Amino acid sequence: MAAIVTGVYKQFLRGLIDATVKVPEAVTVALMSGRIRAAALKCVVLNGVLLLGSMLTYNLIIVAILAFAFGINTSDPSDGAIVGSLLALLYTLLWVYPVFGLSFLLNSIWHQEIADEAQFIRRTQLKLTADVAPTTPQRTKLKQTIVDDLYRALMGVVFLSIAGVMWLIPFVGIPLAFAKTAWMYSMYSFEYKWIAEGWPLEARLKLIEKDWAYFLGFGFPTTLLTFFLPTVASNAIFAMLFPLYIVTATLTTPPPVQRGFVNVIPHVPVFAIANLVTELVLRQVPSLQATAAAAAGVSADSVDAAASAAATATAAATETTTKKAE
């Protein structure tokens, strides 16, 4: 038991160090590239200024002005409750959700641009590529990005919904939900790198399940900053931080389990339940099967035969999920 605890602690600490100590190096790499700077700035403006800024403006300024103008006591639910609820509903439906949906699409595109450029810079540093970065036609790349993100979002919804349900479990629910969110955030960060390196999708999931302590540590800082916030605010903050962690993951190679702990640290089936549920959904809904086939590069006629493998491969969902019970 002592050996297990020691091994888990060392792996967790290594992941935590990689997610924090390498941030200055990631910032340096980001500053080297105008493309990364531009995409990261767009993420900050959209998610920080437009989305979070408008939410703060509404809750701290507009609500107070309306309460003063109409004489509503916002601390008394019975005083103007209908008016306040109606305004909040209109604001959410007409502004927050549309901007949130727009951010889903644009963040996917910008994050992919950041990942591509970070990979090119890293390979150039290691002298593994030519001086000119390979380019993909914008229309083709956009289509691939959207289809792939929609496909992988399915497992993200399932995985983080499970984390949300875990909040209801007394005592251990919140820590378990926190851990699952940290693993998913790590998956988000490393997946761009793994895809560029040609990793099979199933191999990505297996690596996280094998080195779960390391990836728990790597995802810990971002999860700590976002986990206890309301969903929209949490997702907006994550989208602003994510470019930094894409670059950090690009510069990082998850270490193998240290000698002496290889057969000691147990394998944890992090994605087992999510894989099962996702596979069942893919098998039951034809439209989702077709989407999964398109994202996985499988022909429509072979979806049924490949559904299990495709469902297992879904990770890196976008941040449109309700990751915790509110």
C-alpha cells in the first residue's frame, strides 16, 4: 500500500509540475508566434470581454440600475420577482446562449490554429520539419474541425454529465467529479499533440487510464480555477486558459511510470462508463452514427461494425456540457 501511495504521489506531482513550471516556457513560445498571439487574443476578447464581461455588467450594473429605476428590492424574492426573472430569462436566451454557442464554434477553430502553430514551432525547434509549415485548405480544415468536434463532444457530454451526477454522491461525490473533470481537461490539452503525432484514438484513452495520476496532476490547476464556478463562467474561463495549456502540452511528454512503480500503480478505467454509454447512444441514434463515422473516417456502411471502436475513441469534448449539478 505504501508503494502505491508513493507511486501515485510522484506521478501526480510530476503532472502538477509540468502544468505549472512549464507555463513560462509556453508563454515564451506563444509570444514567438504572431498566429498564436492573434488566436489567443481572440479567445480572451470573446470569452473574457464579450461573454464574462457582459455577465458581470448585467449582474452588477444593469440589475442594480433596473432595481433602482423600478424600485425593486433584489434581496426580497417577493418584490418584483416576476420582472427580475423575466429580465434574466430574456438576457440569458437572447444574449448569453447565442454568444456561448458562437464561442463553441470559434473556440474550436482558434484552438486548432494554436495547436497547429505550436506543433510547427516545436518540430522546428527539434529540426523535425521543414522551414515552412504545411497548410490545409481553409474550407476543408474548417469542415474537419467542426465535424470532429461535434463527434467528440458526445463523449464529453456523457463523461462530464457523469461527473455532474457524481456531485449528488455524499462525501466522495465532489472529489470524484473533480478528478473526472481534471482528466478530461488533460485529454483536451494533449489530444491536439497526439493527433498530430498520429496516435490511434483508443491509445489516447488507454494512456490516460494507465498514467491516470500524472494526468490528474496536469489537469488539477485548470480544474481548480473553474470547477466551482457556474457553468457558463467556468467554460469561458477555461476557453481563455486553454490556449496556454495547448502549448504547454505540446512542450510536454508525459513520463512513463517510474521504475519500481510500473506494476504497483493500478490501472483506473477512467473512461469505462462513458465509453459504454456513448457506444449505446451511437448504436441507437442513426444520425449520430453517421456523424461518428464521418469524424472517424469510417464509411456509412461500416458504422455498425465500427461503432464500438469509434465510441471508445471519443474524447476531448467541447465545453458546452453541464459539468456539475447547479
